[in-house]
Amino acid sequence: MNKPIAVITVTYSPGEYLDAFLDSVPEATASPTLSILADNGSTDGAPEKAAAERDGVEFWPTGGNVGYGSAINFAARRLREMKEEGEIDEEFFVFSNPDVVFDKGSIDEMIACARRWMDKGHAVACVGPYIRQSDGSAYPSARAVPNLSNGIGHALLGGIWKNNPWSRAYRDHADMTRERTAGWLSGSCLLVRWEAFEKIGGFDERYFMYMEDVDLGDRFGRAGYDNVYCPTAQITHAVGHAAGKHPEKMLPAHHDSAYRFQADRHPGTWQAPIRWVLWLGLKARAALMVARAKVAR
């Protein structure tokens, strides 16, 4: 019998989404699974109830709202001992948002995809599925790593000129039907190789929310690994339902993370003017978008 595959999800009062997520996990793979609820301070009781009522589900409180990447790191550190003792799969694990529903066989398809690319000589770090949004459309989950050119162009024009060349370059999602590598893959659901995750030290915990998956994918690439998009593995994700509730918090957080990502990649003293202009521009854009969101509400 195959060893259980660890499936980490970060919970923060997930409500009704959690049951649908956990119902879908066993159907996503022929292997047994161990679902870890890395809880960031839920108050709705849903994670505790799920762990108490379901086999193969464990509730691991992180101690507070530590952020998405930090919660996954927390769970991965605890799982490492189980992996080393042979209690779970030593090659792959999955992390996912709790508002995801896996299609039947989707985890197995991501594993098969990883092995196809590895058989061709690629050092695969992670595999991401086709993400079906609630309206049935594909979420652009496999994108280029943002640089100053496409990142600033997308930030300035994305909201008013949807198909501008900088946004197209940033999103890099003209074809969401083709299996391919990408600069980064959406962190809402990923199959990850333990070896790659441990080599780069997991998520950068300075990112509380947003851009942590961009940073992860970029660091995988810089370490010589590939991020592989696999459209034959499919999930459904309620994209953006949480962020839309609190734009006054989420939008500034997104812009702060965007600044951190670019500042880390332009650290030189001579690049200080770039960082200053970027910081001012992102702060102004965040304020404008918050004001628009308040008017819209």
C-alpha cells in the first residue's frame, strides 16, 4: 500500500468551504492521504470539527495568524519528521487553499505530470493544476515572473487597459490548455517535491500574504528547478472571495508584498532610486484602489 500523501491547507475560519475541500481530497488520489489543517486562528470551529469527525485529518494550530506561507512552513516542519520515519510519502506533498475542490484523480495526475518531466531530465520543483473559477473560466495560474517592466506596466495599466502588452507579458497565460513550464504557479494549489522545497528553505516568511507564491516559484527557478503547469489535473477554486471582503486591508498588503519582491531583486546601493520610486508608486496605487473599492461598495 502506498504511503499517505500529506495535503496541507491553511485555515482561517473557512466555514462551509472546508467540508467540500476535505470531501474531494480522497477522490483526488488512489493513495491514502493525511490532511493537515494548519490553522491561523479560526473562530468558526470548522477546522476543529472536521479533525474530530474525520479520519486522516489533523488540526495543527500555528499559534496565531502567521500568514499563508508561514503556516505551510510550520506544517512542513512538523511533517518532516514523519517523512524521515517513512510514515508519509517522501517525494511529494500538496498544499492548497481550503476553498478548493479537487477533481477526481487530480493529485495523481499532477504526480504523473511531474514524473513525465523528470523522466525527460527536468528537475521539477512543483506542479500546478488547471484552476477552474466559480464561473467555469480558467484562472491564469501559470505566469511569468514579474520584472520592473511588465510589473509596473501591469500595475499602472491593468485596470484600465486589460490587454496591454505589459499585462500580457506578466500574466503569460495566452494558452491555458498546454502543459508547460512557467516562472511561477498559483499557490492556491500545488504539488511540491520535498527535495526542492527543503533545498530553498520553503516559503519566505517575510511575506504575510500575496506574492509568496511568486517568490517561491522564482526561487525554485533560481535554484535550477522547473515549475510545471499541468492542465489535465483540474480543480475548482472560489478565487478572491476572501480578499473581496476587506479591500482596505488586502489591497495595501498586496502592494507591500509587490514592493518587497522587487526590492529584494534590486538590492544595490545604486538601485536605491528605483526602490524609492517603486515604493512611492505602489503606495499611491494602493491608496487609489482602496478609495475605488470603497466607492464601489
